[in-house]
Amino acid sequence: MTDAPAIDTREDIKLSNAQIAWRAAQDIADGAYVNLGIGFPEMVAKFQPEGRQAIFHTENGVLNFGEAPPAGEEDWDLINAGKKAITLKPGSAFFHHADSFAMVRGGHLDVAILGAYQVAENGDLANWRVGSKGVPAVGGAMDLVHGAKQVVVITEHVTKDGKPKLVERCTFPLTGVGCITRVYTSHAVIDIVDGKFVVREKLAAMTMDELQAMTGAKLHTDGPVADLVVPAL
């Protein structure tokens, strides 16, 4: 499959990054061990539902870290894999980088939440390189996508220049094969089931035809599609 052309989008009604992160956070079970990808996915930690709290893991060797400290109160010996300052919760643990990846590869993480350049309908993920520019920086993503029990993506539905990020087949170098089970986008919540994109929720203000026009592969349903409802953040 070649790169898809730009398409008409419903950018006028899309969710913000904070709203996408909030929606993803609602599906994390209490006590789940969770790794958040560098950048946008780190925002998910801000939106844990009342009465539920994940245990966050970072590849550089910290478990059960807390929120970012107030500006000016950072301890730069305490950072996550994205080099952002963190705080510690009671019971937090430090460990060697190799032990951290043993946790990932050993299947001890319940969920990994990552960003994406492309997600294919068969669950393939491309999220580390779009071409020959820059220095490749896959980090721990290739370990996470096959070590975590569930891997989900949070992303805009289309690129900045209007091309679909949900596609029939990825055209960028793959991070993992058949590893993604759910995608939270700026317009919908979509599961990957038996090699198909199955829509679970969409913004009420858009039609299925409009959502399909923004997507580079066929969308399916297997029952009623719920409204995607989020708070104003």
C-alpha cells in the first residue's frame, strides 16, 4: 500500500490530547502495572479515575512513581524514561536497567500505552521512524509491544497534513507485528479484532461515513457504536 493522500477531516470537532489521554485512563484497572510511552502517552498518568490507581513502570528503573513535582522543586536524580522529573510514592522501587527490561520481556506489565505514526488493521504498529531523516530512536518500544499483556495506542486520527494514521498496512518501519488491540484517537475508540478495525465509540457529532473518510482501512461494527463522551479539559 502506498502513502494515502490527504483527506477531508473533521478537525473542527476533534478531542484534545488531554481528552484522548483521559479516555484511555478510564480503562486501566486498579492496581494494573502500566508503562507509558515517552511524550503524549505520559499524560495518561494525570487522569486516573477516582478510587483507582495504576502502578507505573519506567524503563530506566523505577516502579510506582507519582506525579511531576511542582516547578522549581524537581530532583533531577528522579526522572522517567522521557527525562521528565517524577515524584515517588510509598513503596516505590529502584532497579537496574537490565532488571527493568526483564520485567518487560517477562510479561510482568499489564498494559503499555504508546503513540503511533501508523496502526494497521492487523494490529501492526509503526511508531519509531517515518523515513531516513534524523537518528532512529526506537528505545524500549520493540520490547514493550511484545512483553506487555495488552498494548494500546493513543493518537490523532490523522497526521498534521491530513493523512490517515489507521491504515490497511503500515508503510513505515514496524515497531511490532500484530501487537495492538485498541486505539484511542481524537475521534473514536477502535478495537482490532480478527484483523479488522471495529468501532466501539465515536464522537456523536460525526457520522460513520465521516469517520470512514478519515481512515485508511475499512471500519467495521459488531453492535451499537456508543458516543465518545469526555469532560472539557
